[in-house]
Amino acid sequence: MALEYMREYRTYFHISKSYGVSESSSYKTIKWIEDTLVKHPTFALPGRKALLKSDMEYELILVDASESPCERP
């Protein structure tokens, strides 16, 4: 259930209908799994201080996503 939510971003309504449970039950189950994963040290991200201390070099990529008008025939 949680994998379908994370991979496909399906709504709780559609997931609940697939598994035959209520929408609130699917929400509670998915929320519990997400909270459990966040608390596990394997999924922890380094803090701000650790990132500032590191001697890693970062590559920045800038994307110009501005719109420009074009004439149509």
C-alpha cells in the first residue's frame, strides 16, 4: 500500500478501494510507515553542520525555465 503511494502518488481513496479498506485506514497505515522510515538511521540525511564541515565539491546546474512569447501563424 505504501509502496504504491510513494511510487505512483495515487490518492488515498484509490488505494483504499484497491485494498478494500477505508480511506482513513489507508492514510493511517501509510503515515505510520513513512514515520517509521524517517526515524530509521539508514534513511537519515546529514544535518546542516555536517554539510558545512565536509570538503565535498558541489556541482550546480541552473535551468532557465522562463517563458518567452512566440508568434504563431
